[in-house]
Amino acid sequence: MRATSDGGTDGPRPTVTVVVVTYNSVTTLADTLGTLTTQTYPDDRYEVVVVDGGSTDGTAALAAEYDVRFVVADGAGIGACRNRGIDEGDGEYVAFTDSDCAVPGTWLDSLVARMATYADDERVVGVGGPNRPFPTDSAFTKLVGSFQGTAFGSGRSPQSHNIGRERLVGSVAACNVLYDATVFESFRYDDSVNVGEDAELHFRLHEAGYRFAFDPEIAVSHHLSPSLGALWRKNRSYGTAMARIQRRHGKLIRWYSFLPTAAIGGGLAAAAADIATRRARYVPLLAALFLLASGYASLQVYRDRGTALAVFVPVIFAVQYLAYGVGFAEGLTVDDP
């Protein structure tokens, strides 16, 4: 599976369709489209397709200010919108970023160049990289980004974890990815999946023997959770989505996905045992383990950001894991709506 055009300097560059899925993103979409329409990649070799799920906040009017194609898929979920974007384009490659992201000016050049280095490896169907907080985001958001860059904050997921070397991985984030378009002749996003649609597709690709090249140097800026409430809602939805996807496939997609729910259950069992015996044995042990893990994460965040605000990392740690664990438990027990 490989694009046919010569990606070198002596031949035509591969054509690329860039797909942006949006819904009520008027406050962030300008950054996304502004960076996408000013790429160093040749203007006549790429197109930008914005697929809107039925926004009501002026997103369409904002998109009209840019040289992009705007497509409405009213009421469609994220997976269905991604498929609509694939169908609308005719590029040899298909790239995705999100409507709350900004990409560097060399983004497409870098992705296409990295893809060319795997031209002889039929396993590699795409290239991706990390996503990082915007430089202008709040101190809290940057703390979230730094925490999620730690092993405890990301489960070593390559799109978030700070990985310093290029390597082949099973999945990358759909906010920073380029695919060989021919892969979509056999594989598609699941129209019914609204959160975790990239993880679900990439799981199927991984099962079929395909891989992605992860390049830590090709990063995009991404607006992360701006508050504890937003962090809770996002991670709860991630947990629910991952449980439902794993129920559907009957397999463990992410090895760490059940750990937060197991930790919550273990904590409740420990508290019940201590209450029953009137002895504080298990809860202090679990608390010590949490303080050890969150303290290590705090130290990593401090080294990354150099701010005393790293002392709040244990709160972020607890909220993220509790939210994900609650969501995962819901996904295991509640059927899809």
C-alpha cells in the first residue's frame, strides 16, 4: 500500500487530502485552518476538507474565510465524519488533524517525507506524531499536558508520552496522522464510534499486521482540558468508549485500560476491610502507593516545566484516573445508546 507519485524533489509530490472534523468549533477553528492553508507543501498538491457535524455557532461562516471545502454531515458522529472526509477527497495520502489544533508550517512536508522513508515497508500505512499544549494555554492546561507526557499520565501511549526516538507503533492520535489512502479501500473508521474511533480503527489495522511510524519531531499544538471539570468529562468519555470498543471486539486493546477501574474497586474493598476489622491496614498502603506514583509524576512534570505548580499533579492524577475508571466501568455495564 503506497502512493504512486514520486515524493522526491525530481518528481511530482504526492497529493494529500487533509480532513478536519468539526462541531461548534468557532473559537478554535481559525488557528487550525490558518496553519493548514499556509503550509510549505505545494498549494496544488494538497486540499483541505472540513467536515462539520451540524454546528450552530458560526463555524460555517468562519470556514468560508479560508480556501477550504466545507461539507456538512448533520448529526454524524466523529467516525462517520472522518469517513465522509475520506470520500470527499482524492489525495494519494489522507491526513487528519482536529479543529482545536494548530499544525506547524512544515507539517505536511514532514509527514510526507517521513512516509517516503518507509516506501519499501508494506507494513507501514501511516505516520503520526505527538500533540502538545498551545504555548498560550493556561498554566493548568500545560500541567495536564506535562502530566500526560509521563508514563503514569499516558500509559506510555506514544501520542502523549514523551518518546525521544522514532519507532513503529500500533496506533497514533487522529489529530496528527497521515495515511496512505489505499488503506481505506479495505479499512474504514466505524461510523457508529464517536469517541475512540481512531483507537478502534488502529486496533483492526494492528491485528492485520499494519503499523504506524511515530516521529516525535512532528508535533501539533492541541488545546487540552482547561479545568478539572473538563478533564473529568473527557477522561470519563474516553474510559466509556474504550470499554465499549473492547466489549465489541472481545479483546484487550490497551493493556492498561482496566487498571483505573481495578484500582477503584481495590480501594473500595480495602476501605471495607479496614472498616470491618477496625484496623487501618490496607487503605494506608494504597495511599502510600498513590503518593509514590503521583510524587514521581510530579517530579517529572517539574523537570519538564520547572514550576512549583507541579505540586498539584497528584490532583490531576487522581481526577484523570477516577474519571477514566468510572467511565470504563460504565462502558462495561451499559450498552451503547
